[in-house]
Amino acid sequence: MISEQAWADAELIWDFHQMHHEPRPCSVAIGLGSHDLSVADTTVDLYQRGMAPLIVFTGATSPTTRAKMPRGEAVHYRERALELGVPHEHVLVEPNARNTGENIRFVRTLLEGAGRPVESVLLVSKPYEERRAYATARKLWPEVEVISASTPMTLTEYVDSIGDPKLVIDMLVGALQRLQLYPGQGFMVHLPVPDPVLAAYQRLCNEGFTSRLVAAPAL
């Protein structure tokens, strides 16, 4: 049972993880692979609204996607885009990335090799990964403008889609921990975290929402 305070803290962190950017036309839309096909759907929706002339899906497989997406996350995303009517020549696949840093670096290399100039990127992820993806892209591709996007939904709607409220809150907490740890490891730029969000994070950690935390580096 999730307490009222824990749910309020989770909603605060859920909102913070989203960048609240207004989508606008960009050079390319990049869909970050995951278990969630709605990322592909949202990327296609943005493409069909004229927000990008080209889509790149990026992602291999992970322990959580291997059974559901045996051909790889990016490949399944592309198949979904083709089902939704995107011409095949407008969808590229980067099938090797296994983390967000590789997503960005490998897509950058792919587009440079294809001779596609990129001034701006529409970066599509799960809602609670917007800020982490943005911070990673700003570190690894600093010369492009990054606009973040995800499927518009509430925390309640996302929990209902996953079916496991504790797991979702664990993921929110884990993503926030990485925002604090990874800049020091050179993986992303530093983005400040407001004190109320840090306090919510600490309360949730104290309540045991910790399964998605990573070990902090030794000092």
C-alpha cells in the first residue's frame, strides 16, 4: 500500500523529471528504446505533425525487453512506425545502444555517417526519463539544441499501464539518483534539483523505494 505522502512525493518527482518543453520542428526525432512502445507512437505522432522530417530509433535489448522485443527495441519501434504509416525511408535504426549515453553517441555517429546535418533534436523518451536524457544529450552532443518530449500522461495513468506502483516509484527514485551521480562521472551535464524534490527523494528512499538505485562511487 502506497501512503498518501509517498504518492505526493512520487508525483512531485514525476513532474520534475519532465522538461515541459513545447515541441517545435527539429532536424530529427530520436526515439529512445525501452519496453514502452508508446515512445514509438509519440515519436510517430510528432513526425506526422511536422515536427521532424526524419526519425531515428535507437536501442538493442535489455533483460526487461529481450522476451518482448527479441529483434531489438529500435527494430520493433521501426516496425511500429511503419505500421502507423511512416515511409520506410524516413525511419533509421540504431540497433546497438544499451544505455542512454550510447543512444546519443551512436545516433550522432549514424547521422554524421549518413551526411545528415543536425541543428536540433527532438528527443523522445518515457516521461520520467526526459530530464536524464536531456542532460545526457547536452553533455555528449552540446552543439545541437535538444527539445524533450514524451507521451502526455499522469503518474496514475503510467502506473496503471505498468501495473506495479512500487516499481514505478522505484524507477522515479532511481532516475533522480542518477541525475545527481552521473554528472560527476562525466555522463551528463549537471541540472540543479530543487530542495523540495530532494526532500521527496530522501523520504521515498527512507521508505524503501530503492530497488533501482545504483551504488555510489567510493570516495
